Amino acid sequence: MQFSPDRPVYFVNPDYRPTTGAQKPVIDPATLETVGTIAAASDGEIDAALTTATAAQAAWKKLDAKSRAKHLHAVANAIEAADFTRCAELMVREMGKPYPEAIGEIANCAPIFRYYAEMARDEAGKVAGMTQAGSFQYARYEPYGVSVHIMPYNFPILLMCWTVAASLAAGNACVIKPAEATTLSTLDYMTVFRSLPEGLVSCLPGGAATAQALIGSDRTHTVAFTGSVAAGKAVAVACAERMKPCVIEAGGSDPLIISQHAPLDVAAAGSVTAAFHLTGQVCTSAERFFVVDAVHDRFVDLFAAKTRALRIGNGLDRTEIGPLVSEAARAKVMRLVDDAVRNGAKAVTGG
């Protein structure tokens, strides 16, 4: 079965399979047009994917690191050989980022798999010093089993590749739960894994209920999460209740300091990028500016001028800044702006 944006599917390597869940349209945030249709994987489909993943991991963990490295290099080769035009366009139409950023993110993931392929060859364990005569101690790294990867919408392919490549290199199977906002592009990308053993990588669409089912399953053994602080806390609690290891990467509230010694033109240009890259939807976006009084007014003027110069529009056009990911995200930002103005802030551009 081939992937099509208007036909809801899930993926269990190497096959796309139709999913029977309630269908949901995917809306382009720039045009409000329907891009395609997705549906959450059902309980039975989740169960089938986990059954296949468990069997695949039992064989995968028995391969030596050199053999697993060859498989990861094959994934990298597939990435380098693929035409990702459709995948990049889907990402733009799903979440709004400019096309050059989308194609750059998608096409440049091969080094991630090569990096972990070679790291795994050398990171099998370590020998510690003797604590008593005639003995030695060593640590040997073993895979967890089936890993769950809960992904964000802002860099859905790049961040997925970082966690999946590491997990595969360590001997785990991977079950990916893509962000609902970027399900189509993530599913489209799954073809790069087709050289891997059957069932070793799966992609199961859905929202919080799907994530909860995967975390709560006795057949998953570790979780990698990237997303909001609130969701990250929920994942951490759910994993803690099950004594299940997890890696959490959540949002931030990042400060940027402008001193009186800063070259203001350079500082303003860098600050615009820091604040508005990907329309500010990045965990490391600058959200709080601390500017020394002596240069405050001049910096604000430069920052506002450079902000007004940004090309804003549809990510498929020649733009630098696309729309926010959804109408709900836009409404949230406008509430924050309105609240700031009511409490004494001054809108120097836009607003």
C-alpha cells in the first residue's frame, strides 16, 4: 500500500496499513484549505504494532554493533537518495514553516544515522578499576526493548531521527507517535526505514490517548518525548508510575541580554532570528529581553525595523516567516499580546 495524504494510514515497517479510527482533516494554517486526512490508530492497531515490534527487537538485539551499524548506514543511504519534495510540501502545508527550512530539515538527517552507527560500534561498555585483587568490574550496555518516541510539530523529522537513530543503534525497536499537526509528513518519511527488519520501526498516529496507550503498555520499555512542559510533566509522571525510563525535552523561557558593549545592529539582527525563527515556535526561542538602559531605545528601534522587514506569508512562497501552526496557536499568542498591552507594554510594530 502506498502513502497518500487523503487516505488515513499507520506504518509498520515496511508497510502502510489503513487505520480504522475516526478521521480528522488536516488544515493548512496559511490558506485554511484541507491538506489531507489522518486518523488515530485503534487499540487493535497499536496492539498489532507492538506485537511486531517485540518480535523484531528480539532478533535485532542479537545483532552485533557492527551489523546494526550497517543497517543504520543503509537508512542514511536511503535518505540521501530520496526525493523529499512531497514530504517537505506536506510539512509546510501542515504546520507553516518556509519550504527551504522544511526541505533542509528533512534531507539533512543522514548524518544522524551515520553518527549513531559509528558511536554504537565503540560504546559497548567499559571496564572499571579493580576493587580487590584478582577481580575486575565492567559495565555492559543492553537495549531496553521497545522504545516509544513522542514527537513535536516544530521539527518533526529532525528530532524524530535523533531519538530513533540512537535507540536503533542501542538495539531497541522504535514506535513513533508523531505530532497530530505533522502526521502526514512524518508518515511520508517512513519509507527511509524500509531496509530495516520487518516491524522494527512503526508510526502510529494519534493524540494524547495514543501516547497514553503506548506509555502504559507493558510491552514498551522506554520513552523519548519532545514537546510542551505540560505534556512533558504528564509523560514523566506516567513513566514514573511504571518505573519506566524516559528522556524529556520540553519548552523553555529563554532570556537574551543586550549590554551597552554590544554591536547593536548585529545584536538586533540576531535577536530577530532568536525571537521569530519558525514564528517563535522553538523551545530555545528568545522570549525575554534584558536591555541595558543606555542602549534600550536604540535597540528597540533597530529590532522593530528589522522585524518589519521580515517577509511573512505562505511557507510555499518566498517567505521568511510562515503562519503559526494553527488557529488555536494564533489565538493564544494574541491573548498574550493583548494582556501585555493591557498591563503597560507598548506595541512598537504589529500587535
